[in-house]
Amino acid sequence: MNRFALAAFAAALLAAPLVSTHAADAPQREPYGIALEGFAYPYPVHLLPVVNDGEQLNMAYMDVAPAQANGRTVVLLHGRNFPSSYWAPVIRMLNEAGFRVVVPDQIGFGKSSKPSGDLHFDTLARNTIALLDHLKIDKAEIIAHSLGGMLCVRIARAYPDRVAHLVLTAPIGLEDYRLYVPPTPTEKIIETEDRLTADGYRKQLQTNYAIKLPAEAITPFIDARFNIKGSADYPRWLHAFVSSGQMIYREPVAHEIPLITAPTLFVMGADDHNAPGRPNAPEALRARMGQNAELARQLAAQMPNARAEVIPDTGHLVFLEAPETYRELVLGFLRR
């Protein structure tokens, strides 16, 4: 573990709440609200009122100004299983380079409202553009991770004039999971997710994402997921979380990626073979799923202005696992 990686781990932990509990301590967990009340973020959180499908909701976001501004703004789009506080080292990296950094929690995630209806990428894209309008940002760089990569594709396709550069960091959705995984009833997924233990979730993260971080660096993600189980509104959170999984399955973006015209950089972990729904696929098909680095290379070759960089010995949390390499790739790309 090099010193840059250790610095990133420390930064991630500093962005987490002081309460730190492990699976064995589950009964003593301090309850969070389903908008992560009680879970600390590294910068002040603001709320933007939005209306989705007739429902009044609040979209949470951080807006972090640099000491010396270069006049450009980066929007960071989080993954499904991670609060946007995990972007703390990247926010600092970008601020140091002069970028204003806007970090939303999408509706259904983090400190934003959990809707009663289903989630859709087009709705999340409209919300994100509404946030840019509210902040009077005409055009932005977008850096996305995991599920955020799928959302980033929808934004780039629907609002191409609002996007300067795209950095797709270990994105999912590089393949259409419907080609491998049969549809699963929402009720069954809710039942499965509700049975999941903190220890099981830790193992799931380490296995599915090939995370190469110390155990204590993963603990904030466990806390963010399991401390909310003590909330009276937990069923509402669970519905939103499962809806986000169904959104990934039902609303593929892989066929749209070659149509993106904005300059695009894929930053992939060589060991990241994350493929949502793989356990539900026929065994004969599972090995074909999640060849993400190769998929990124193939898609970049089909795009008018894209390239893929693959970082060796790195899993899904690329920007935490290989921070110095990530810095060089991303800042070099944005400065082109």
C-alpha cells in the first residue's frame, strides 16, 4: 500500500461519521435517518426542491469553491452503494487544480429524499440539469462513478450542450444486463436485501467490487447502509434502493455510449468485474459478464473522441485505490 493510497483512505475516513460500528455490534448501531441524518459529509450540504412525478422532494448537494478558481466546474456523480462523501479526496484534488466542484446526491440516494415512486435515469438527468440551472452553470465537466456512469450517459445524450468532458470512472452499464439476467420481481429483491447482514454486505462489497482497501476504509459504507435500519422510515429507503437496482436492469445505456460526442475518458480498474445481477444469471452465462476493462476499450474505439485507461491491480473504487494515477489521468485529460 503506497503513501498516496493511505492518504486517500484517511481522507475517506475523515469524511465519515465518528460513530464506527462493525457487524458484530449491529444491535448497538446508532440509528440514522433515511436521508443519512447523523452521517457526516465533508462539506456543507444544501437542498434543492424538485418535483418528480408530482411528488415534492429535496435534492441534496455540496458546492465546493476552490481557493483560486479557473472558471470551470466539475460535477461528481456517485455510485449506487456509496454516499457522495466518498468523493472527498477527489473534491480536494479538483479544488487544488482550480475547479469548482458540485456533488449531488441523486433523488433516492444519500441525503436526498427517498421517493415513493420508481427511479428513472431520465428523471435523475433532469434533476441534475435543474441543479446546474439553479447554480447558473451553463456547462460542466462530469466525472461519474459506477451507477453514476449510466446517469452520465443519459445526461450527455439528452443535454450534449451542457457537457464539456466526461470521465467515466469504473462505470457499470457497459453491457446490457438483460442479455444475461432474467427479470426478478421487486418483492423478491426487497426480501433478499432486507435479509442482508452488515457482515454479508461487507463481503459483498469486497467480492463484487474487488476492493483493495483496508477493512476500516470500508466501514463508513457499511454504516451508511445499516444504521438506517433503525429508522421508522426504513421501508421507504429500502423501496428506493431496490428501485435503483431495477432501474439499472430495465434502463440500459450501453447502446447509447458510442453515440456520445463529448471528449470521454474511461478510467477502469483491471480487477473490476462488477456485473449487477450476475448471481441471478444462468451459471453458463456468468463468466461472460463484467469484462469491464475490455468493454470500455471496445466502446472507446467506437466513439469519435474517447479513450480507455486501465489501472493494474485496481478494483471498482479506482479513485481511492490508485489516487495518484487517477489524479494524473483525470487532470491531464481535463487540461487538454
